[in-house]
Amino acid sequence: MQCPECKSKHIRKNGKNRQGKQNYICVNCERQFIENYEPHLGYSNEFKRECLKMYVNGMGLRAIERVKGVHHTTVITWVREVGELLPDTYEPEAIPQVGELDELETFIGHKKTRFGSGRQ
Ligand SMILES: [Zn+2]
């Protein structure tokens, strides 16, 4: 068990939340978090991160379930967990969608090509 913020192992118990889950607080940076941050249900943090990345990139929960073979309610649980751990200012909308990134790359690629051919 370590702090999700600064990775310090200097943590102590900090009461329980409304769902009866153990709360922890980091002695080092005073970050509060819940014990469920640790991997559970047999999935690794890496696997969870992949699923959550798909989710924030606009992929549907059913689609993630089909691709990753993880039940969509499990993904919802992870999304909620991460939501509790993230600062209030975090906005998933601020992360560019995959489609937008593609457009941007096409645009940059197009500009480069025009610039290159104009010089020759
Ligand atoms: Zn910390």
C-alpha cells in the first residue's frame, strides 16, 4: 500500500467513508485515499489502467467488456474509484479524443507536405 500521489509508504488510517471502506491519509503529502486503490478482483493495475484509458477516450463500457473481457460493472467500479482519487479539478473532457488527435496529425502532415513541395 502506497500513496497514489507521491508513492510514499508513510500512510496511516483515517477513519471510514460512507460505504464503510477504510480511508487512508498520506503522512508525507496529506493526500487522502481509500484502500480499494490496491488491485483487487484479480486484475492488475496495468490492466485497470488500460480499461480506464479506453473509457476516457470515449469507448463504451460494453465495448471495453467485449475487447478486454472484463464485466462492464467492474469497469464502472474502477471509474468510480479513480473519480474519488482524482482531484476535483480533473476534467476527463480535457483529454483529446482519438478522432481529434487523428485530425490534428493529418493537418500537421498536410502542412509539412505542402511546405516541402513548395521549396522544391
Ligand atoms: Zn503522498
